[in-house]
Amino acid sequence: MLYLCTPKETKLLGTLLRHALPEVELAIWPQAVDNMQVRHIVAWNPPEGFFANFPRLEAVFALGAGVDRLLLRTDLPAHVVIIRLTDAGMAQQMAEYALYGVLRYQRQFDLYQQQQVEHRWTPLPPRLAHEVRISVLGLGAIGSTVATTLAGLGYSVSGWSRRPHQLTNIACHYGRQALDTLLNNTDILINVLPSTPETRGLLDHARLAQLPQGAAIINASRGDQLDLDALLERLDAKQLRFAQLDVFDMEPLATGHPLWERSDVIITPHIAAITLPDAAVAQIADNWRVMQRGGTPSGLVQRHLAY
């Protein structure tokens, strides 16, 4: 039995799953089921203690690319396999979100917006795409699409990851020492890293201070990786030109937080890359069938790496 538990789009996802996996018995939470028959669960933020109800649970399909919350749960035994979404339409959305911030920086739209507030008409010298140095943190399925999309538009793109990668027209770096060097040569820092013990708090005072004068930061990954106090300090010092933020450690961002009032900060409500139901269900169905054949599904989470 496959059990679906999600707080939103439940009816749509149930319909899509039944169509994609007609051979599977599907139940939808909070429907009563024989807990012993549940072997696979499709879930997003289920209630606390939810997984403990299913003693024969074998795998959980996450309705998202990030699995940090699942890995922190005490009701999910270590032997249960976790499969995350590797793209499902999110990579293209993330590339578009990043491109908005990149164009805002390159074409100086943030500076022209400030001129409008001041009723000033002052054309600025143009800056060409190849003159803008972009660094993408995280080179998984989503980060690779972001990096290659921007490189294809003529930007000078570098990438950084924990392990070595090779991407066409991307200068790929890995390791902590390489990150410190990369930050010194970055005009726009785009963070799409997964949340892991190694990446939490990665963008702290010391690392933000390594960015050149007038740099910008786009954080569309996880809020626990960026120190907001350090960010405010760098913005106040005019070291950073602007920040585009889609994720926060606590969501929604508190109404009284000083970031809301800043003209040099763009805030979006965790919408940079939204799970698309059709694409997500298609990937889940494919992975379910791969597992039935004894194969390895895409997006299989390695718990020791936290992604």
C-alpha cells in the first residue's frame, strides 16, 4: 500500500498518483488503513509521530528536493529509505529566479529604482554579461541547471560543491579552501546548497566579508545557511549592493524583522522553485517502479551526507 500525506493539493496529488500507478493501492491521510500494509509513503511535513505508526514501512518519497526536516525526525527509523525529488520542474524555476537577480545586478535596475525614488535621471555605464562573475554554491540537479543556464547567456560562471563536478563552460571548484578563494572573485553569489550539518551557518560574518565591494547575494536554498545579522551588517556597510532572499531559518519571516524595510533587499515567500504536481508524481512513479525491479531510484538520499 502507498499512503499519501500532505497538507496541500491532496486531492490533485491523489488523482495523479492513482493515474500514474494504477497497479498500486493508494490511501490518503487521514483515511483509516491497516498500518501493517503500508510499505511506502509519499509525504510532505506529516504530523509528528506519523511514521511510527507503520512498522513495515520501507520507503518515503519526499514531495520536495530538501529532506533536512525528514532527517531530523525521531519517528523515521534509519533503515527506511528516503527518496527526494531531483528536479520535477524545479530546476528551470530556480534558474529563472536566479536570472531575475542577475539581471537586476548586471543591468543595474536596483540602482535605477533608487534613482526613481530620488527623482534622478542619470544613465549609468553599461556592464556586459561576460564581465559579471557569478558563483553558484551547489551543483546538484538544480544548481547545475542554474549554472549552465547563466553560462549559456554569456555570464562568467563558477560553481562550488562538496565533491568534484565537471560542467561545460563552468569553472567547478570543491572544498572549503576553494570556497574562500572563490568568494573573493564573486560579483553575484547564488546559494542553492542542500541543508546539511556542513552547510548550516556556512555564509557567516567571515565568509560574507570576503565578497568584493558591491557584490550581491541570492539565497534560494535554506535559511539556516545564511547569517542574517551578518548580512545586515554587510548591507549597512555598503559592501553588499543588495540581497535577494527566498528562504529563512524561521518561516514566515517575522513581521518586525528589519529586512522587510530595506530597499536593498528583495524578499519572496519560499517560491523560487515550487514542486509541480504532475512532474513530481511522474518522478515518484518512475522511482517506485525502479525499486520494484530492484534498481536504485534517482534522488536516493544518503543519510550520512544529508542529501
